[in-house]
Amino acid sequence: MPPAFYDVFVSLIEEEPHSVGWMLGLAGGRFTGQRTVSAVVLSGPVWPRWPDPHVADAEVRLGFADGTERVVVCKVMTEWSEQVRWSLPAIVGFAFEQHRLPVSALLVCRTDAVAGRYREGVEVGPGAVTAVAAVGPADFPDLVADPGPWNAGRAVASAAIRRAPADGEDERFAAALDQRLAELAPEQAAAYAGRLLQLLGREPARLLERRVGTGAKAYHERYRARAERLTLR
């Protein structure tokens, strides 16, 4: 199975492509505050799903409120990869040629240190740099402390990358995440819950698992059924 961090974000990009516009805004720069009105997945990872440093994990075409469009090539990084640094200019260039639209590279990084290194961009020649929009945990809002606006996709992304609330209010964090997961289709929410339980800090994970165990929401039952199937394999 692919790493849980990779699996969460690649699934999120494929299933909730508007999250790409949101994360691009979190990276700062010219896209901060820009409103996306459309998001279409152009390509995703081939099966079996596994990180490949030579290709984008997904390509998403975003439409903005000002009428412009842009393709975002996305990669999910659990650690620094020198090969990805060499590959990024080609990944961006190929997407530009294929789709005939401006292209941005968005890297979702498990640590701020990795995000900081990629954010420097890639120099490919005199005066030529492939810019990289890289985001790490510090760039994401806190599910408890930040007023939002929130939706299920944003909550999953923030929880997966931050792993715990900044203020230590684990109970409120678990309650908010449980409520947002319940907004998704039960099978989809159950899949995210399973991955998140591998990523969250010990106490948030324990509290979320306890809530899932109540069976109070539709996705709780789907999660338990999925867990039983995996146990029997």
C-alpha cells in the first residue's frame, strides 16, 4: 500500500479537485484570495497507486472568477527527492505543451523543511527558473482555532498534514473532523478515516476512533465493515 500521507492527498485531489485551488492559495503569491469557479481532474496516478518521481501525481485544470484558466501539476511529497527536483521542469513543460495553458506546480509536503527547499524553485538555465508552489503543515489553517470557511476536503487536508490541533484541544478537533467526514459519502468518509487514523497524533487518533466506534454516523458503520474486511485478508 502507498504511504498514508500520499494516499490521503492524492485521493483528495482526485475526489475534491477544488481543494487544489485552495491549497494553491495557501502557498501565497499571486493566487492568494483568488476564487476558483471550476476544477477538473485531467489526469491522476496510474494503478498501482505509488509515488513516481518522474510524473505528476495529478493534473487539475482550474478556472478562476476572472475568466482565466490554469493547469496545476500536483505532487505529494513525504520527503525530499532530488529526482523530483530534476523532473519538475519537464513535468511542467509537458503539461504546458499538452494542455496549451499556463501551468503551476503544486507540491504538498509532509514537513515545512521539505516545502521550504522546493519553494526555492528549480534553476534550469541563465535567468530561467521553474517556480514551485510548495505547502507544508505551517501553511494550513488549524481545524479548531481557525474560523474557516471549512468543508470536508479542507478538514481532511488540514488534519492529515497538521496531525493535531495547535492549542491541544483534541476533543474539539476530533469532533470537528468527525462532523466534516460525515458530510462525505459514507464509503469515501470511511476510507479517509482509516488513513487519518494512521497519520493523526496519538490522542486525536484515539478520540476520533472512539467517535467512529459509536456508530452514530453512517460512515462509522462503513469504516467498521472496511476494517473487518482488511482483518480477514
